[in-house]
Amino acid sequence: MTNSGCGLHNDVYCERTEAITISDIGEFGLIARVTADLTPTDTTLLGPGDDAAVVATADGRVVVSTDMLVENRHFRRDWSTANDIGHKAAAKNFADIAAMGAVPTALVVAFAAPADLPLTWVDDFMAGLREECGGAGAAIVGGDVVASDVITLGITALGDLQGRSPVLLSGAQVGDVVAYCGQLGWAAAGYSVLSRGFRSPVQVVNAHRRPDPPYAQGPLAADLGATAMTDVSDGLIADLGNIAKASGVRINLVGASIPVPRKLADVGSALNIDPLVWVLTGGDDYALVATFGREIELGAEWTVIGAVVEGEGVRVDSRRWEETGHEHFR
């Protein structure tokens, strides 16, 4: 009998551990399991265990964002590990908090799953959530569990403005520049690769599995004086379109100013896809895009890609793009 890495002579034990499912421990056993290793932060006054959590709000205001992830709609277990899914579930919510100019403080998790889901999957998912929370400086403070035919995750993130004014979609002004921070197009390229049955290049595929939003740049952009900001979850053009509509302006993007990384160009060539399509319309990278007054000196993390002018909608080199990005129910 070979040693699988679970411990000497523990192969049978490991197989039994893998076979244990949610139904074996029940609702309250599951709650106890997923809350056992949670670490509070300074803002966590009362964590899991009571009817509700209590989170400190020194600013007097709370930034709140909620997202849902449904198996085979937002993630696939044959494409992503449970740990990857945990990271992504937290990241997409914390990116919303950062886009308001706030700092993530807490996360609440609603978890629905089939009764025969292995507990090892739950453990790995929670580990991913905890790791992403740790990197963002937030804590998991509560949630709920329920039985479901497919894994469904409802994630609510809380944030602290720390005295800043929230950066809204509606603040872009004619004459502002448009700039982004983070990655664009990588997650969409990874999705295209996985959809065709490939698992490499690993760097591209991993961008779809586990995004890396620039959380710290959201509050920094607010401090610099960003007039409007959002995270790129549905695609650069689609999300800038939300800013343009809310602000009553047009956003002109300059194609030559929008970098297409060599790796994406290589993958695009292999798949016969224009990589600029991924950059302009691909979501799930959770980059930040914002508008700033022309006089503001931006750091090296931000790339200027266009300007705010009179009009409506978004243009790339003065023309519309027919494909704008992801939209549910269409």
C-alpha cells in the first residue's frame, strides 16, 4: 500500500475522510466546521455564533455589496478547485468595496449545497475564502447554510470608507481622463482556453480561476480625487458604459493606449480570436477603472486609456463595439 501523503498507513482513513459528506454531519455540524478556524479582525466586535454579527463602523457608514455564484453558471468544479472558488467568491465582492473607495472589513457567506457534497470540498472552499479575506484585511463574520441541488453561494461584503466620500458612478466630468489599474482580458482568455478543453497556458487559465483585484488602489484612487470608479466585472466597455450613463457623458477610449499583453496575443493567435475583444469585453478580472481630473498625477499602477467628453455611451477610436460584455438573462 503506497503512502498518499495523508500519513503513514493512513490510506484507508484518507479514503473515508474523502467519502464523508455534508449529510453525515448535518446542518449544525457543518456550521461548526466552517466557523471553527475563522480569525476576527479589529473591526469584528462579535463574530459567528449569535443571531447576528457586530462589526465596528468607526466611520459611521458601512459600504455593502452582495454577489451570487451558482455552480455551472459562475464556476465549474471540473475547471476550478474549491480553494479557487473560495478566493474568487470573496474577490469579486471585495472589488466592489474597493471600487467605492472603501477598505474591506467583513464577509457574510450564504452557502447552499447538495447533501452528498464531500466535506473536503467545503474545507477547501472555506480555506480559499479565509485566505482571500486575510489578504484584504477582512474577516468572515457570519452566514447561513441550506440544502440545494447545486452549489449556490451568496456573498455579502462590508467595507469602511475611513472618512472618505464614496466614489460613485455618477461623478465623471467632461475633460476627465479615464484610467485603469489591474488586469484586463486575462480571465476571459482563460475562459476561452478552458472552453476549448485546454488547461494551459497556466497563467491565463489561473486568471479565470482566481482573480487578483488591486484592492488597495481603490482607496488610493479616492484619495487622489477619482471622480467616478467601478470594478471591471462584466467587461471594460460595459462597466464604463455604466459610468457614462450615470454621469451623462461619453467615454472615448483610444485603442492604441489599451495594452494587449504578449501572452494574450499568443493565445488569441492560437485560438483565432482578436485578444482586444477579451480586453474590451471580458469580465471577471475585477480591475478598477476610474475617471480623474487631467491635473491629477497618477501612480505607475494606473494606465490612461481615454477621456470623458460630451455625449453618451462608450466609443473605441470613435466607433461603437457591438459586443459590450456579459449581461444576465440575455
